[in-house]
Amino acid sequence: MRALLIMNPAAGRWKPPDMQKRIGRAFHRHGIACEIVVTEKAGDGFSLARQAAEHGWDLVIAGGGDGTVNEIANGLVGYQTPLAILPIGSVNVLARELEIPLNVNRAVRAIAEGTPQHIDLGCANGRYFTLMAGFGFDAEVVANLLQPIKDWIGTSAYVLSCLETLAKYRATRVTLEMPEETYSAKAFLVLVANASTYAYDLKIAPLAVPDDGLLDICVFERPLTDRIGFVHQVADMFINRHMYHKAVRYFRTSRVTVRSDPEILVQLDGDSFGSTPVEVVLCPRALPVIVPKTSSGPK
């Protein structure tokens, strides 16, 4: 098998050059001729993946976190070249969702022995995502996150940005236009999910499955107690009880246009992506991804 490994040097667990050599030897032991390239700037993952697909590589491997996976997935859309994930990022949400081991050596073995399964993709104003599109509060958290602080303290930087954002963020009037219905309310957060996992084992959209042909939408409406109530919603999310809140709404659809007044920020797979309005369309089984042979598949 001829594989191209695209590695992001900014990934959370990247330790060049030792890791690069170690990974290369691991793939060689499993019979994979793996060429390794390192990205230098945003967009490199997309262009390198697109070139690999056009030149007939057997496999493209994303070495990094969910942002790296997103870029490379966008480059592979429209081709039959499978994507494999070597999870060396900070959180690795899609890898967790697909039961890909987070240990590097085990992940290499899972890639070598795994099989391709097609997963759905969401498409937001022409940009594909594997996990989610977030509108409002979490997109503000992402926008306020300073990369040097993230590089220094890792995922704790998200906690600091979350607290800072919570102190000033206000609920906004949002409108969801779906084929089945139109919904409008003041909300702190709208999540349009292709997968159930949001971060680590946190399940914001517990019914979402990345190969079921549907988008799952979870709306955190403004409670009567405003930000204090939103904090309670988020706290209950950690124990999987947020769905019981009267001010949390859940929808399933194949297409949604999200509008707001005023505009609110948007994030895709953890990276900032402009502001509303955004049309999100579900693209069924658009991407072949290598999953472990022991995996139960997307969940």
C-alpha cells in the first residue's frame, strides 16, 4: 500500500523530528510504504490531499487533530481515496467517535488492518465538516482562543476562553429553516452535528451518527434565568442530562439554514468559519474513512 501521511507540526502531541521517524518505522513494519510531508501553513492539508487523490495514492493519512482532519477531508471529497486518521491532536474527537486508538503505535496498526467505511459529511456554505457546525457561544470561545496560550497549556486554554466568553456573551435570536419546519428563539448555542461526540466523551447530540443520512441539531435556548440557566444546561451536559431541559430543543433533518439577528460567529470542527447566515446540507456517505477491524463503526 502506498500512503501519504500529512502531518501538522502544530498538533498537540507532535514532537519532531523523533515522532516522525518513529511513525515512519511503525508503518514500515506493517507493510505500508508511507511518505511523510509536513504542513507549513493553513490550507496545505487541503492541497496536499487533493494532489494525492489526483495522483492515485492508495491512502491519505491525517496526522494531527480535528482541524487537520477537516482540511484533508475537504481535499478528498469527490475522490475515492480513503482517509485514515493518526490522532496526535489535543482532543481527537473524530478518532474517538470511530474508535480509533489514541496510542500512536496502536493507531498505525489499526490503519494497516482496518477497512474503509463511508461516513456522511456536513457542508456549510460550501465547506465540509466531519463533526459539527457550532453557532454562537462555542464559536465565540474558538474565536477568543489565543493560539500561543493553547500551545502553552493545551486544552485548558479552552476553559479560560469559555469563562471569559461566558461573562459577556448574550443570547441571540436565531432562526432555523428546515424542510420540515421553521423554528425561532433566543439561544446561546446552536449545534448542527454529524457525530454525537463534541469533545472527549461529551455527547451534546447523543442521537447523531455519522452515517445515518441526517444532521442532528441541538439548541440551547435562553432560559428564564439567562446565563445562570445556561451554565446549568452546560453542567448537565457533562452528565448527559441536558436533553431533559425545557429550554433545550432537538431536531433531525437533512438541511438547515441558520439565520440570526444580529449575526453570530460560526465554527466548523473547532475552527472559526465566519458568521451567519449559513446553509448546512448533509452529504450522505461522502467520505471513505479507515476504521479499526474491531470497531463497531460510526456511533
